[in-house]
Amino acid sequence: MARRLFPGAWLRKRYYAQVRFSYMRMKYLFISWLVVFIGSWIIYVQYSTYTELCRGHDCKKIICDKYKTGVIDGSACSSLCAKETLYFGKCLSTKPNNQMYLGIWGNLQGVIKCQMGETIHLDLGTELEPRKEIVLFDKPTRGTTVQKFKEMVYGLLKRKLGEQGNLSELVNLILSVADGNKDGRVSLPEAKSAWALLQLNEFLLMVILQDKEHTPKLMGFCGDLYVMERVEYTSLYGISLPWILELFIPSSFRRSMDQWFTPSWPRKAKIAIGLLEFVEDIFHGPYGNFLMCDTSAKNLGYNDKYDLKMVDMRKIVPEINLKELLKDRHCESDLDCVYGTDCRTLCDQSKMKCTTEIIQPNLAKVCQLLKDYLLRGASSEIREELEKQLYSCIALKVTANQMEMEHSLILNNLKTLLWKKISHTNDS
């Protein structure tokens, strides 16, 4: 009856339904197209980034070409370039000029690091370490005696570490490492490799701290490519997610996830004790003071026994070296006087130059990192005292009177508090 009485209304309703259906269909088609477009763009960007970041084939070709022509030599050269028992695994690179891969060497696993590209000028906003000279592996030259090479190494170490009474011992230690085939002498190709490696702070620190528990061991080298001990867990906390998921997770929620996926508190305390011990190792050690210029959790790892192991030490630099580079740096504000993320000095506005006194010592930066890590999950009986000590540690300044005494006192108090709490547990 309604259709007979109002045929126009019924037709209009049917027409509107068809129009609405067409609109919804177009809407979903557009959204589907947009999702495909954005997804394709993300995949393209990620692929382009991957091909830029992961150039292990180029790295190996450069190194092996130099080895096969007799320019360089080292303990890993034969395995990498002739026997092919050392090969590149999963790409771990985060910067194009610092290639990093999981390395498989026979039945051992390590991490391969290789420098790509030449950084001729020192830029404190990017990399403190230049990659070699303009001509790759050009020093020492043919005809250089072992004594002359020792003098070259001594001069380089003096510039990096300052006047140290025992530099000669370090020179001998470096020459023993450079003797890759352990035949009792350093050949010219081995010397070229050693000279290139000495430009890199991480390599120098591994040699200096080779007997320390929390420094990854040097497994071998070829040219300025080197293989170091693999660390099983490569961050203090958190989990690794596929990159596509990382794009859609809010940073605040990601931080919460990081806190969820951590070891038990006693194990975190053991890892923290290891980090405090590492700070001791590099604070006014036998060859001077080293500064941690990036104390982010991704540079710190641990093994299956929950012993701290450094993952990346490229931003741990000799204090003397950093001060020398900063003293003539032009600045307009304090923001211009920063290296890495954590090494900061002040800008002298009268001279428009950076001062050379680092504001925060390593211990204060480490305590800032450990604050949330240790306080979460701490029992009520230790939490108040732990929080008090951590905040005292964070307030530590380099310029304070008797800083070294305060540094040692705070560090020892923290270690004692943590160790007292876990010494009776299986985690100790």
C-alpha cells in the first residue's frame, strides 16, 4: 500500500541506498589503496635504508683486495679472505660508515666491525674518530724499522692519552697484539693494520682493558676490520620487535614495554654492579681517564650469567683527546659543546669557545641510567636507601671539591648496598 501511495519516496530511498553503497565502496577502495601505497613506501624506504646501512660485501671486498695484494695482514685475514671460515651473518649496522655484523668464525660467534668511508675532518656532532688517512693503509711506509714504528705508535698514544709514565708498556702490548701470526715479529702489513686500528678508540680501549671482565674480548683483525666477542643480550632491558611494529608503537608505551621485559631484580642488581665496576675500570686507570659519551641502554649488554658486557665502546673516548679537540671549538651556546649525547662542556660567551671541563662524570651519567632500572621492582626495605644513594650519585659534579674522593665513596656505597641485598641469592 505504501509503495503504491508513495512510489517517489520509495524510489528515492532506493536511490540513496545505492548512492551510499557506492560512496562506502569508494571509501574502502581509497583506504585500501592508501594502505597499500603507504606500506609500499615504508618497505621501499626500509629496503633503501638497509642497502645503505648493510654493505658487508663492499667491506669484505676492500679488506680482502688489500690483503691479497700484500698491503695488510692480521690474525683474521686468512680466515676471512682465503679459507672463508669467517663470514658475515646478520647485519647489525646503525650507521653506514660503521658496519657491524654478527660474525661466524668456525664454531665461534662474534661481532664483525668494519669502517666504511673516509671521515677526514673531526666533527664532534657526528664521529670523534676519523677513519684513517686520505690514502687507506698508507702508514707505516716501506723501509720503516720496528723502532721507528714504535716511535710512531708512542707519539699517537701520547696525543690520544696525554703524558703517561707507562706508555712504553702500552706500545709493547699493542705490538704483541699486532703480531697476528705470533711469529715474534711485526711485519709491514701487520703494522699497517695496527696503525689503522689505533685510530679507533674502541680498539684501543679493548687492548687497554683486555684483562677486564666487562670488556668484550678482541678475537681477531684484518686491516681496520676487527672481530670482537659476541654479547648474548645487547641491551639492559626491552625486547626486539620487527621494525614494522616499532613504527606504530607510541614511545611512552615502548618505554613501559622495556620495563616489563627485564630480568628479575636481583639479576638487574648484578648487572648494575658490573656497570659500576666498568666505570671504575675507565676512571683514572693506568692510561688515564676515559669518558662515556653515550650511556644509552643499547650500548650495554650482559651474558647468560648476568655479568655486564659492553656492546659498543665507540663513544668512550680519552679525556685528554676530547679536551684537546674541544678547546678551540667555536660556540654560541652550551648546545654547541656536546659530543655524543652525554659529554657536555660550557660555552664561554666572552670568547665564543667551548670550555674543556666536562660537566658530569661517568658515574653520574650511569646512575641516571640505572635510576628507573633499579628502582622498579626494588623491595621496600632497600628502596628508600637506594633512591637516596642514586640521587646523590646523579648530583655528582666534576668541578666539586674532592670529586675523586666523593666519586669513590658513592660508587663503593652503591656496590655494597646492591651486593649486600643479592649476596645470599642464587643470582649472585
